[in-house]
Amino acid sequence: QVQLVESGGGLVQAGGSLRLSCAASGRIFRMNAMGWYRQAPGKQRELVATITGGGITNYADSVKGRFTISRDNAKKTVSLQMNSLKPEDTAVYYCNARVQTAIQPPDGDYWGQGTQVTVSS
């Protein structure tokens, strides 16, 4: 009943920037913690950045100072601004959200389909 759709991925040169966006739709009463994860070839999916319902952010050490996560509760979106991109950032990026679908808890865990980010050297 909840769908997350990512956009903004693509090919960029090292040092460049991309902005990923994730739009949520469906039965949504409240969006709680949201985040971005990524999975590179041969590696496990890893946390990139999270943002709580109160706006508290956390970042993987590898992206601190370069990436910024933000959210817009009215628009039901979460974004990831990626600057100073490195080849090591190449991965499929996934949007994640904890969504409460009714006034009565609990919430549930939802994932987008992923969007490819490729950074050339």
C-alpha cells in the first residue's frame, strides 16, 4: 500500500554532483525515519544516510561532508544531495522509509526499487 520511487541517478564524472529524490505514495499516515542505502557490486547493502522524523541526521563516515539528506513531509519526499562524488560512490542507491499507514501503529519498512549511480574516474 506504500510505494517509494527514486529518481535522479545517472552517470557523472568524479568531482561532480547528483541529487537523488524519493517520492512516497499510497496509504501514508506518517513517515517516520527515512534513509538512503547503497549496494555496490560484490558488497552488502550499506547505510548511506538517515534522517529521523525530528530531522536528526546520520551519515556513513565515507560520505560525511559530501552528502546531505533532507526530507519534505508535506510532499512526502526524501532527497540526497551528493557532492564531490568519487568512483567509490558507484552503486545502486535505495530509498527506505518507516511508514505508518494508519493512526494506529505500528509502522512498516518500505523500500524503493533502486536507482543506479555511476561515477567515472
